[in-house]
Amino acid sequence: MDAQKLICAGYQLQNEAEAWWKATKPNLEAVHPNPTREQFKEVFLKNYFPESKKETEFFALVQGSKTVLDYQQQFEDFHFAPVHIKGEASKTKKFEKGLKPKIGSILSVLDIQDYAQMVDKAKTIEDKLKEKKKATTSPR
């Protein structure tokens, strides 16, 4: 079934993409004797959209329901510096914008330019908010 899908995919390609596939197919088959559609898709996307998926994931990254620590670890898992994130201040601002609104709004007034300091302050605020929540929900 996957072989048929690859044949169909190959027929869909034209011009430069067709030439690319003719050159790439033997290499893919050398690594994967029976390549799957997913393996074809992976090499195709790497060739035509090298970092676009990673960049999209990076720019969409937000803390959400994660802790600040988990968000920081995911943020730092992106081992590339997108063209739009140059320097410490830009990295810090991107991190701040992805924080939960309760945390980010407090930090936004501090104008922190240092990434490590931003992460530290975000963790401190998160801890304080947890303490406050515990204090208001625990029976007296």
C-alpha cells in the first residue's frame, strides 16, 4: 500500500520537484528499503520547508497548562535561533509573551531584558500565585 502511495506521490511531482525526487529516491531506498509515505513526506518537507515547521511550532509555543519550568524546557528545546529572534532581549520578550496572562502581565511592567532573570522571576511569581491560591482555598 505504501509503495503505491509513493508511486502516486512521484507522479504528482513536476519540474524541479520531479528532478529532486528522481535524485532522492535511491538515497531514501538505500536507508529504508521499503520507504513509507511518512518517510517520503519527511524528506520532502526537509527539502522544501527545512525549518518552517519548527519555526511555526516555536512561534506558537505558549505556557498553557504547563508549569514555568516545563515551558522553559520546551522553549529551550528549540536548538535554532529563528531569524526573528536575535539577541537576548528578543528571546526574553518571546518567552514573556508565551507565559500565562497572570504571570506575563506582572512581568511586562518590569522591562526585563535578561532571559535567565525573566525565567527566574516567572518561577517566583508562579510560586507566589500557588501559595496565594492554597491560602485562599485551605480551610481555616
